[in-house]
Amino acid sequence: MFQNIIEIIILSAIQGISEFLPISSSAHLILVSSLYEFKSNSLLIDISLHLGSLLAIIYFFRNDLLNIKNNKKFLSLIILGSIPLIIVGYILYSTDLIYSLRSVEVVAWTTLIFGIILYIADKNRFDKKISTNLNFQSILFIGLFQILSLIPGVSRAGITITAARILKFNRVDSSKISFLLSIPALGGASFLGLKDLINESVDFNYLVFLAVAFSFIFSFLTVKFFLSYINKFSMNAFVIYRILIALFLFYIIY
């Protein structure tokens, strides 16, 4: 029982932290799973972890989401920006092509390459804001970039922040766009997981509720920390971290 709880905490930390930081969750899952085989991991737990992150981001931005009257255009843009990922993601998922992309070598190279691209995009100071500069063209550009996150190692948070920085949005608003785009993305991932779960006999136990709770906590704290951090600092620390992770993966491979 104690071992199961520890495993859920570790999995929740990986999900909650790597989902919202530009560091690639798939790279971390590979790293951790290469060192330790989780007995508690399952499709149901995976769905629970995503649900915890989804609830955390909804709760964090609850005021923006509840204030629909004044944010109709903004919410419409977020939905629009999510459509490319949902369409392409469903095609890759339904044809099983998405599984052909999952290899340690792919993760290592994408972690390195897209980390460097993030560094380049983040180099200069930009000051565009969501309230005045987010429009159809910009959200579609970011949404198309988000499709790349279907490749393990790219990082959904990393690629959407990179795209927003290319468009000259400031760091905080680039991250807010990324976080809000995660709501449809996490919702879609949970839906696809539930679809697969229908054909399985599931055992709802205390681990499911712990997974949701711990994932919620880690996700909420990560979003809060990250927005505070990038208000003062650049993305350099995350770029360096990605390079180190990539080098470690290269060491495992070669």
C-alpha cells in the first residue's frame, strides 16, 4: 500500500510539473521508467493524472473562464487554436501512427532541437499582450505549432510558448496562452483514454482519487510558480535542463 502511494506521488509529480513546464513529459516518463518499473501505472491512473491537471488549470483560471461575457472572443480563440491538435491527434491515434513516433531516440533529438528553438525564440524582449494582440491569425499559428507536440519530446508547453514568443508575445502572456490551450488538450487526452477504458474492466480504488488529488496539487503549484518565475527570468534554465536531459538520453542510446 505504501509503495503504491509513493508511486502515485512520483507519477503525479511527473505529470503535474512536466505538463506545464517546457521540458517534455515524455522525456521524463522514459527517464523514470528506465530506472524504475511502476506497478501502479495503468490506463485508469493515466486518465486520473490528466484529469487532476485539467481540474487544476481550470481552477487556476476560473475567473477568466467564468467571466464568459467579457471573454467570449478570447475563449473562442482558445477553442479555435485547439482544433488543429484535436483533428491531427485523433487521426494519429485512430490509425495507431502515434505509437510509431515513440522511441527514446526520437525523444532525445526532439528534446534537444526544440529546446534550442525555444532559446532562440526567447532571446529578445517582446511586449505583445493577449488583451490587445491575440487574434485569429496568431492563435491559428500557435495552434498549428501545437500539432508538433504530438511528437514525444517536443513538449506541448514548450512548443506553444515558442510559437507565442515568435509572434512577439511577452513571456507571461505566452505562458497563459499555453496554459489555456492545455484545457482542450487535456480534455481530449482524457476523452480518448475513457474511450479505451470502456472495453476494460476497471477497479476504482483509493489510488485513482489520490492520483487526481496529487496531480491537481502539483499542477496548480507548477503553474503558479512558472508564471511568477518567468515574470522575472528568461527560459534559459529550462533550455539548459532540456539539453542535459537530451545528453543523458543520448548516453542511454549510444
